[in-house]
Amino acid sequence: MRASSRGMVSLSVLAASVLAFAACESDGASTSDVSTEDVQDTVLGDTAEVPDDTSADTTAADTSVADTSVADTAAQDTTSGELPGETCANAVAIAGAGVLEDQSVAGYRADMQWGGSCGPMGGVERIYSLSLGAGKQLVVTGTPTAQLDIKLALFAGGDADVCASDVECLRGATWNGFGEAETFRYVNYEESAVPLFLAVTGGNMSPGPGTFSLDIAITDAPARPAGDLCTEPVAVVLTDGVASFPGESLEGHENEWAHGNGDCSEFVGRDKFYALTIPAGERLIANHVVTGGTEGGEWAILAGASPCAPAEATCAVMNSLDFGDLAGMRLAYDNATAQPLDVILIVDQYASDNYPGFEPLTYDLSLFVGPPPAGDVCSGATALAAGQTLSGETTVGCLGDYWGPRCAGLFSDASDRVYALTIPAGMQASVTASPEADLDLYLDLIADTGPSACDGPLTCVARSFGDDPGAPRTLTWANRNDTDAHYLLLVSTMWGAGSFDLSLALTTAPARPAGDLCDDAVLLEIPEGGLTLTGQTTAGYGEDYQTDDQSGCLAAQATAGADRVYAVDVPAGERLVASITPDGDANLSAQLLLGDDPAVCASASWTCLAASDQYGSAAEHLSWLNAGEASQRVFVVVDTQELAGSAFILTASVEAPPAGDTCEDPIAVTPPTTLTGQSSVAAGGDYGAPFGVNQCTGYGSDGPDLAYAVEIPANNALSVTVTPLDEGFDPGLYAVKAPASNCGPGQPACPVETCTDGTMSVYFCGSDDGADGEPDTLVIYNYTEATASYLVIVDTFYETGGPFDLSFTLQAL
């Protein structure tokens, strides 16, 4: 072992002395009998200590070929027949600080697996043993040559059998790659020395060539910081129910809670512990704001008789920050018992010390303990009267109890407070919340339908939010009913909690615009050739209609703003095609609802004929074929995310569907032939799956489609090619065996076995690998002795169809 920078004797000087002494020995031993490896053994005091094996070599200056010196990897251990360090039983002993050169895992086996703070690792490994004194800190740095990727793991020693099974890794270094050093530190805060094993793995089962060095540094341990142990936590002192810990850091902390109890914090980074008592019936709220450090953190509250014993602790509640997110996180817990409850709060870093560029987590922590405030839940809502201003309202001490897919508070569940108000018949309410600086408030108005109004996902009738924290929020809603209406107002935050002023003003409700409800939907008279309405808007309209998971309108999600309703009478056997195009950057959605009775619009579950919600400001398209024997009125609902309303252009047509619109009325084809100038623009999207993997082509294809009927003679293969005539159109093909019922509705039944020539496997009886403007080809094989009838469908994943040519050719098998 060479001298390190930590003050060891110079290796070159000591080597010269040892070699000179050997040359003068009376037994005639030559200088070649003493190697540099033997000199390293002498410097380090190599004892080759073998646990549980008293026959092991313990001579410090041993120069035999069986010597287990740190740098000797070629010689076999005569006591076990294995390479030195092959197992814990013949681990290479490290006697003290220094540097081990020219180490190798070449020729070693893969015997171990380990986890814990090291992460799962395996591969060929070499084992070292050492003893770390009481109050000492160990830092190990492994540096490989460019051809080798090493990983380090430290685990409890003293028992050679520990290597025979999975081991819990105390510390490790695993992240870096080939030629890059790995480093970890371990502190022994115990009152006596601890035996340890150090494993160095090549990182995989067959490591590349190369060697590595191990730099062993042992120094006095730093003082253990407050809260480093769960059994010695920081005692929280509350003043008027509040405690603040600004500028907290995990600098100097160890990873004492890496394993948790299966349902609590299991992060592998450093952690800190705080202890406090929650009085009976009161609430603890912990607010964390991460100010720096590598990756994120996790916070958990431990309860139970022995909260610091992982097997006995109860993880009352936990939460995590998104990795790398420097925003805040809120953790809360109610003591619902009749006795004071002692709890432990853990702050745990995600990244371990050996993570590249590791920096200890820094954060601000504030704690609140007290009774849940009035208005914390809907059942105890605070009254808000007309003309009244409530000053100094706050969400401090309130939990984030409510959120739902229809409310402004979809993600504003850090804290919320509930108010009750009444809007008289024919009156309009304006609610204004003025928050303190930097507080971001969300307002949701919920119809008060009784004790269960707040159960489950909330259905909001109006909302207000923005991107400017600290700015006032105003929510407006008109009660145009003949009776007074009762509502609940939810004031919520996305991060943290704070104070605000709240006021309610009432004015006469403006007249309801035409089309605000299905009851007064604007009836569209659509002439031959279609209708185009410009200058349409949802401004001034209410948020009246919502979807739910059972409605069938899940394709339309942008429904949190104002909506407007049109009515269309669709004759029997004809198809309605409607497009809603934003006049600007608005995000719209559209639904097509079935029913002569306007009450279908207010139903908890809509009967949805079609729905569309394209990303961003893309146009929305709806299509529906009236396959009945009588005319049917349907409602077109245009919705938006924008509170102030959105401008749009509406186009609609009602006409007989084109030939081939469904499999019941396919276009007959006699191959070989080529059909030119085909178009699915006016067709409906009757077949195919909108999400997931389409069983026919491997892709979604719920756009407009056309069906073609073809007969394939016995022992023939039919080749079909679709060639788009528009560079922006992407069609696909798939085959369905007759009869028409195999087409759907919905997902067609595609006979995969008929789309293979018998020499290879296929997964889909369809083709849609071509991009926009590119052709696709499908081959269908008929190996039978009879004519086979098929339906070939040209489909697309686009919401609108396009023009194409379609060719059919036959080849005898």
C-alpha cells in the first residue's frame, strides 16, 4: 500500500528498507522473494483475519504465495482454495487508513445481493473486512480504470455467514459509470468498535478488464446533529400552537430510516426527526418549503406506542415533493382520540450521499397545532351574508378536504375553507376574495344539495382562479330560478395557507341569453349544403352542464367554463356532422346529446352520442347517424375552459350518409380493380378504438371510416392498397369477415389468422404503418376451397376523413 495524503510513511522509503534487509538475510533469500504487495501488507499490518477460521494466515510480514495481501488477486488462499476476498470467510483485511492499489475483481464469482441505501446490486464481487473504532468516520473512495465500472457496498461484519444471503447495505456508492470514482461515508457513533465488510463489485456478471484503487480515510466523527436519531428527536416547543424552523438543513445527518415499515418513509437519503404532542381532538399541520438540495424529499408522521421501531410504527400520513421541485408541501394529521398523542415527524431526503452532485436537503418548516377551525368542512360552513365583508379570514389550520374534476380546486388541495350563502330568486351573486401577498386562492361555488353535497367529487356551478398570486378573485353566479337557492363556497389553496378578506354582493340577474340551457336551445335550420355560423361565443353564458364517469362523454374534458346549447333535428337515415372551431386560442370541447326532452341535459349521466375534446385550440368534430325510423332532435353542447367565454365558428350539415358509411351498406368491389377519388370526409366514425391498441391495426382509429365488400376466390390472396390523395391525411386498413355484425359498433372483430401466408406470424389483420400522405397495404389469404366474403374498412385516427385511391389485386396461392 502506497502512502496516502493523510500522513502515512512513504512507501518508496519503506520498500527500499525492506528489500535491503531481505537481501542481507543469512538464509540466502533473494530480493525477488519480497514483492511490492508484501511491502503493502507490512505497511498496513495485513492480518488476513478470517472470521470463524483459526487456521487462517495471521503473519503480518508473510511473503508466501498464499499471502492474502490487499493487492494480491492471483494467488489462491491455501485455507479455502478460493481467491482472497471471494467470501466473507476469507475477506481481505484492511488494518487502517491508506490506499490499496491495483485491486481487481477478475476471476471472482457473483455470490451476493444487497439493497437498502445502496440500491439493488449484483455481479462479481471482492470482499474486504475492517474494524471502525468508536467515534470514528470512515470515507471510502474507489477509483477504477477506464475499462471498469465498480460499485461499493458497506454492511455489518463479524459474521462470515452474512455473505451467504441477501444483506442490508449500510452505505454504498453505485451511481457513477466506467472509469468514474465512487465514494461513501459511514460514521460509528457507538461506544465501541464495529466490524464491517466492504464489497466491491464489477457492476455486472462479466465485468470488463481493469483494476481499481481503494482510498480508506478514517477520521474523528463529527458531532451528531440534533434530530439525527428517531430516538433523540428535536423537541418541538409550540407558542400559541405555532412553531417555526427556518433554514433547516440535513447537513451532517445520517440515513437512519432507510427501511421504514413498509408503508412509511423508505427514502435512502439523510433524515431528521421532530417530536411533539397533539392534544386530544386537535390537529397537526406541517408546512415544508424546500429551498435547496439534490432531488426532493418526503415527509411522514409516525404514531404508535414505539414510533421509532420500524416494525411497530404506524405511518399516520406521508407525502412527497416532486423530485427537483422547490415548492412547498403540506402534511396534516388529526388526533381523533380522547387522549394526547405523541408523534414523530420525519423529514427524509430522496437522494443518497453517492448520488451525482449530491447536496443535503435544505428547507423551511412551520408547524401548527390546534382545534380544527370553523368552516373546515362543509358540515360546519361559515355563513356569508349579502353586503357582508369578513376580514382576516384564513385557511391556516384547515385541511385540504375537497377537490374534484369539475372544480377550480382540482389541484388546490393544500388547504380549504367552506362558506354557506343564499342567492335569492332572480338575483346574481358576486363573491370577492382578496388574499394576502403571494397567496394563490381558488374559488368554487357548489350547489348545496344537502348533507351529501361535499361527498365524492364536487360538482361546481362556477369558479374563479388565476396565475397571479395575491390578486383578488371574483366569482359570479346568477340564480334564474323562481325560488331561492343555497350554495357552498369553497376557498382553497394549492400551496400553503394564509389570510384573506371575503365579501358578497347581490344584484339583479341579467336576462338569460338564448341557448344558455337545453330548455331554450337555439334550433338550427340546416339547409342543403350545410350551415356556417361565425361570431359565436360562450361569453355571458353559465356553466350549467357537467359530465361524469358514466356519461360516455369522457372524450370531452374541457368543460369547466361557460357552455352554450344548440338543437338539431336529424331526419331518419341521415347523418349530422358538426365542427366547432375556436376563433382564437380557446380550448373548447363539444358533446352531442340524445333526447327530445331538454331534461336530458340536466341528468346526472348524459346519454352521449358523440364527444370531442382535442388538445389546445384544435377544432372539435361531432358526427352521428340517425339509424332510426323517425326524426330525432339532438343537442349540441359547446363548452370551454375559459371563464370569460370563448369565440368560435360552428359548421353543420345534415344529409344522407355516403355509400359505404357502414358495414350494413358497403361499397361492392370486384377485384382486380382500382377505385379513384374516394373520400371519407362525409362519413361517420363508426368503428375502431379511440384509446389503447386497436386489435386490427395496432393503433387507435376512431375517425371517419368507409366499408367495402369483396369476395376472395378459393386459394387466392387479396392485396389491398390505400393511397391518400392529401399529404395531411393518414388512412389505415383492416379486414373483417362478413357478416356486417363483425364490424361493431366499436371494436371490429379482425381475423388475424387470415392475414398470414402460413410462414410467419402476424398480430393484426390490418395496416397503418404509413404516415401522413403515405400508402398502406393489407394482404388477406383465403386457403379454403370456397369463396370467402370480407369487409375491408378504410379508417383513420384523425377526427376528419380525407380523399384516397383504393386498389384491389388477386394472386393465386
